Amino acid sequence: MKRRSFLSGLAAGAAAPRGRAADLCGCAPLAQAALGAEAFRGVGSKSRITGLKAIGVSLTPDSDRPYVFVKLETSDGLVGWGEATLEGKAGAVLACVEDFREFLIGSDPMQVEHLWQSMYVHSFYRAGPVMGSAISGIDQALWDLRGKLLGMPVYKLLGGPFDARGVRGYYHARARGLEELRALRETAARTGITCFKSGIPGYYEWIETRATIRRAIRAMEMLREGLGPDIDIGVDFHAKTSPSVASILVKAVEPLNLLFVEEPCPPENVRAMQRIAARSSTPIATGERLVASYSCRELIELGVVDIIQTDINHVGGITALWKVGAMAEASGISMAPHACEGPIGGLATLHVDAAMPNFLVQEVCSGVQPERKEKVWEEWLGFPAMRMADGRFPLPEKPGLGFDLSEAALKKYPFGGTRPMARVFHSDGSVAAW
């Protein structure tokens, strides 16, 4: 066939009505099944996705990180839940989840990988955080359904648990001064907590004064002094520091034996991260802003980091987090997933953690004392979600992600709209990273 004839044939197919185009490719029309579903009729399950809802939930009307939950319904009467929360961009993610409706309705929920690939590849433009978060929420809901259809917790479907005691975690060290840090150390000894994370004070110019650098170093020294020698400590730079400033800090705090320094520069600046890592023996961690396993490839291939922290609500759900973990494990890199959104993503992360041989520790953005949000989570789910016992998150035994949730329970906290995240500036008015 001549190239011109071939291209004109493609154009005719593209211009055909939906039903006609489906006939040309051998796919069933959307009214009967999702595009691409017919080829799997003989090998898939009989269950079909019949409903999709994206639900915004604001614990406070002015929250900059309202939850975005995804609910999938099936012909079996089963419901799957996932989380697509994206700080500062809730409205965009709600719309993006809805954009994937045609990919899902009529599909077999057991085909998790097939549906993930379709959402990612057929979107043509590679996923950023909005699309990545939308796929994440849908993927988690698909895995929840998969576990419920098979009658097993997701971590068992993934081959876990790797450690029957549960998933090791850490809280944030919300303490001001040595006295409060020492009180945290006593609490840790009493409750079995083995790890905390904190940050560095202030915002940083590209080249900083000695006084500013000394203040950051002193803050990290105080953490070690207050928490003692036996607690693991992570310190989050939050990409506030330039490569030059970060290089000074990570070298200076080597004697503190930190568990890791997180995001010493933006994660997309891989070569700069490599320079920082080469200048210190302090382990380097990053990854919460990365989307899909592909985005971690260069970090892993170059051996830039020691710990990857991709977030299940942004990276592409359970499917993508599992792939990142496998890639990292083959290169001797540990996993410490980020989790600072709602309870569904947090619980979904625990399932992946429990089956990863290179898992290190799991974050939850909470302190040692339960906060209002965690009391709301317990109200929704009926148990204290993302609270540790003896320093570990317990593993659920129920099928799927291990919880029941009523949509009616969420209506008490209606969506308050999208709000921007913090915007901070240096004294000269220039934009600062936070």
C-alpha cells in the first residue's frame, strides 16, 4: 500500500463516528464495553465497572489540600476506593479523574495493568502531577476491587507480608527546643517509636550567609542532642536549598549519623543531586514529586540517591509504586514512601510497603498525638487509620485495601474548592522555595 493511501485510510477512520471507528478496529462500542475490552472477553473476570465518582472533601473550607477520593462501582455490587489528592490542584484532579470515565466504564476491574497503561499511554502527553494523581486514585480503587473480588488483602496479592510485625513508620518531630525534643524521646521509648523526621528553619538564597548556614546546622545538631543517639532521624530540606548550600549542610552534619537528608535540591535536577551526594556520606532521599516509574530511572541508573520516596497519590498508585520499588531494589536502593495527604492513600501505601524487600520506613504527616484529621479518619473508617502500635502500622486482614467507607460519611465535609499552597518570598521580593 502506498504511504498516501495508508494515511488517507487512517484519516477516514479517525473521522468516522464512534461506533464506526470501533467496528474498524474490532473493538466493542462504548455502550457495550470500554474500547479495547473485547479482546479480553475470554480471559478476564465477569465483573464490570459500572460507576465512577470523584469526590472532593475539605476538612476545613480554606484547606489548600482537600482530599480527592475516587469511588468505583461494579456490576457485582462491590465498591473500590482510591485517593487522588494533589495539594493546591484539587479541582484540576477532580476534572482529570472524570476525563478517564470512558477508559473505565464497561471494563474488567481485574485488568489493573492494562487500564493503567491505557490511561497513561493513550493520554499522549506524558503525565505530570495532575494526571499522575488522577491515575493514582483510580489505580488504588482498582486494586481495592481486585482484592475484594479475590477475597485477599492487597499486600498478599503482592506477595507479602515481608515482615509479619507490620510496617515500620515515623512521625514528624513537632517540638520547639531541647526540652520538647527530650520529651519526644521519652515518648518514643515508651511507645516503641524508632524514627522521627523534621526540617530546617527558614528559606535559603542560592548562596547563603554563614549565619544562615550555621542556624540550619545548629537546628540539626539540636535534633540529635534532644532525641539521643538511638533514634533514627530524617531531615527534610524540602528542596529549599541550592546545590551549593545543600553541599555545605550535608557535609557539616555527617557526624550526626542522620538516617537521610531529603530533597536537598529539586528532584528533577538529577546532576545537581549527584554532586551533593558525592560530597557527603549522609544518605540522600528524594522522590515525592516524581510521577510514574519512568521518572525514577535516571536517579536509579546513576546511583544518585540512597532512598526513593515516591508518593502513592501522585506517582501512579499501587501499580507505579510497586514498579519503582522493584527498580530500586535491583540497584540496592531503599524505599521510604511519602504520605502527607488523606487516609486512603496512606493505607494503600502500607500494602505496598509490606511486600517490598527494600522497604525502609513509612512516613505519616502527623505527630505522636492524634490530630483532628485523624479523629475524622477514625470516624470515617471505624479504626485509628495511620496510627502506629509499638512503632509499626498494623496490617489489615480484610480484603482489598482493608476498610469500609460510606460516601454519606464524607458529606459532612463538603468540598470547599481549590486553594493555592503556601507562597513565600525572600526579603527582596524574589520567589522562595518552601
